Amino acid sequence: MNDGKVTIEKLGKVYDDGPEKTKAIKDLTFEIAGGEFVSIVGPSGCGKSSLLYLLAGFLETTSGSITVDGNPIDGPGTDRGVVFQDYALFPWRTVLKNVTYGLEQKGMPKEERRSTAQRYIDMMDLSGFEDRYPKELSGGMKQRVAIARTLAYDPKILLMDEPFGALDQPLRESLQDQLLDIWKELEKTVVFITHDVEEAVYLSERVMIMTSHPGTKKTVVPFDIDRSLNREEIITTDEFISTKNTVWMSLREETQPEV
């Protein structure tokens, strides 16, 4: 059975902006195991979002290759689901109708898509809000709907572009813990873009730090921790503090001006 393994080989992305060419990503090689949770951090403009959109199939590579379970990415596909920072919900559709959208596109029968959607609505603690519209929801609830919609069509890989970046800290932490529970239950591959070093380390098995423009892999920092511990126990361990400092120092080197 295919498991959501991602292989990136000598990846390059150049944007052709008229007479100017912008090199966003250069010679990036990286592998993500099926079911692994990897976060990607790097300075602004290093190509993090470009990499995510290449993985999603929204952009074409300039050079190199990306494969999922050995199959080249040649456009968007239901094996990959994307969660954006700005939710990207349909304002004219209810919570239930937003979550069933991808299932409708797959041609799933009405009753089956309703029961499937309900499973993920329940999983994201949205029971009772099925008939609400996005304008009636808080930011955190909108993001939970967006995650439920993505999970409903059962992608092997979740691509998440700073999904909690617009939320306040308590809500952000609550959704981080909810995401970890879902990851452990569903065993999806997760690629998570963030500017927050603590978030990256707390969520991930490995953190990839990208260099400044043009972006490529600088280093990869693993974080092996007992995930049965609660948040307070994890973030006070020596391993967490040491790993966070390692990631922060590596990232800081890329953001310091040259002298």
C-alpha cells in the first residue's frame, strides 16, 4: 500500500517575472517518510510557500523532481490536501456543505458523503455547527472546518501553510494539540510551514531549516520525544529546550545581515 512518502531531488524553482528571473528554490534534496510529521522553517522569502505549492501541484518545477510514493507530481491530486492560513472556505456554503465539497467532486453518493463529512466534523469538535455559515464562526472554528474539509477526502499527505498563524496563542496551542491527535490517529504524512520555532519543534518529528534566498535545505533537526506526555511536560524537557535552541540558532544565522 502506498504510504505518502515524498522524495524531492535537486529541486529548483525560478519565477520568470518579465525581464527579471527570481530564483526561489535551488538544488533542494529532501525525503519525507510516509506518516512522518515534518515542519519547515526559514527566513522570509526563502521559498517555503513555493515548496508547499510545488508539493501541492499548484506550480511546476523548473528543475529536479518531486514524487509521492515514486509517482511524479504533475498537478493537484486527491492524494494531497492543502490547508491555508486564510481558511479558504466557501462563504455561501454551510459547515457541512464546505466539508462535503471535495466528496462531491469525487462523485460520492449523497448519504455516504454526509456520513463521511460528519465523522470529520465530529473529529474537529464542530458537532452542532453543521448548518452554520463561515461568517457565523470564529477564526479557530473556520480553521477546524478547513481541516475537516481536507481530511474528508482522505489525502495521504497534509500540506499546511501556516494554518494557525492568524490565531491567538491559547487557540493556537489548542489546535496544535488537536492536530497532533489527528496525526496520531490517521497516520497522515504532514508537511507544515511555520515561522514559529516553538510550534515547529512541538509538532514535528523533524524540522527542516531553509537557507535565505534562494532557498535550499540548510539542515534538518530531529526531535524524538515521548508523545504520551502533555504539553507542559514536553516543553519543559531538556530535549525540547535544546532542540528549540538549535533550530533558533540555525535560523538566526540566516536572518542576520552580513557585515
